Amino acid sequence: MVGGSYYLTGVGTYPVLWSPYDWGSLDYQHGGIMSFTRKALNAVKYRQNLLRGYRLSLWIKAWGGTCGPRLAVEPGVRLMRPPSKGWYFGSDVYLGHGVVLDVGEKAELVFGDRVKVFHHSLIGAFDSVRIGDNVQVAESVTIRDHNHDTAAVDMHKSMSKAAVSIGNDAWIARGVAVLAGVTVGSGAVVAANAVVTKDVPTMAVAAGVPAKVISHREQLSA
């Protein structure tokens, strides 16, 4: 624990040896040797992430929560307080570098199967945050189910809470803020840097500040 927070570090970081352009030129010059090396290094990195994930899964279970197999955790993931029985992680969840989970003792945090939360995103739950299967949360996203109560005389000491739900197969793009009380429907897309203050319907595309529906995705044929 460092400075009141729980850091998941441990087995090192993945070294950046060349730029993507260097990788391509070396592949060409050396007949695929560097491609093999890159795949080997990626495999090592993945095993390290699984090791960190295994440690976190034990921590979640020790505090009464539930965690499925193959949780993968990058270095620097931060828990603001210990887990609780309200934590539920499905299988094949991924937490990117610098992700912050700020979850109250009596709150609910639910990740479905194959949820990916990318680098430096923050999820704050003091009531309930539920994220469905196959959801991708891009970099620097904020998802909160609580806020200061601006109707109170002393808003800094008052908090309002309302559950947040994100449906299956949704995509939350980089820099989005999802605020308390919002439901994002299954298959919806929220464009980069949007601020979501109202519900986003199923298969809708929303953008802007505040976010508004700008189009709908075509339904995939069965």
C-alpha cells in the first residue's frame, strides 16, 4: 500500500525495444526473426499480466467478491480501498496501465466477460456500476455513479448517487465521462471526449458535450 492506495506492481514492465517502423524493417531484413521475437515478448508480457491478475483475483475473493478466470492486469492498477462482496468480475477481464478503481465498501462493481478497461481510466462506484459483456472502455475514461450534490448548502460535504449501467458490446471511446444515473444501451458507441448526462439507447452513436445521439448503427444480420 502506498499513500493510502493499493498498487498492483510486481513482475516488471514490458521494455520498448524498437518503434513499430523498426519492427517492420527488421522483419523484412531478417526473414521474420523479429516477428517471432515480438510474439515471444508479447507472450511474456501477457503471462506477467495474468500473474498480476491472479494476485488481484485472490485479493477480491479474500474480501468476499467474485472473480472469473484469466484476469489480466497491467502494472500500476490502483485500488483506492480494499474490494468487497459487491465486486464481481467475469472471465477474461483486462485492466490497463494506471486504471483506478474507487469503490465504496457497500457499493456494487460488476464487470461481465471480456470487459477491457484501457490505460488511465477511472471507475468510481459508491452505489452501483455494472458493465456488460464485451464492453471496451478506452483510455482516460471516467465512469462515476456519484457526484457532489449541488442543491445542498454545503455541496462539498454532500453527495448524490445513482446507478450506472453499460450494456453488452458497447464502446466507450477515449476521454469520455459517464455521469451518475446513466444507462448506455447494448451495442452503443460514445464518441471521444463526450460527457454523458442522459441515457444512450441501444445501438445508438452519441457525441458531444452534453452527449446527444447523432446516428444509429445498423443492426447486424442474424
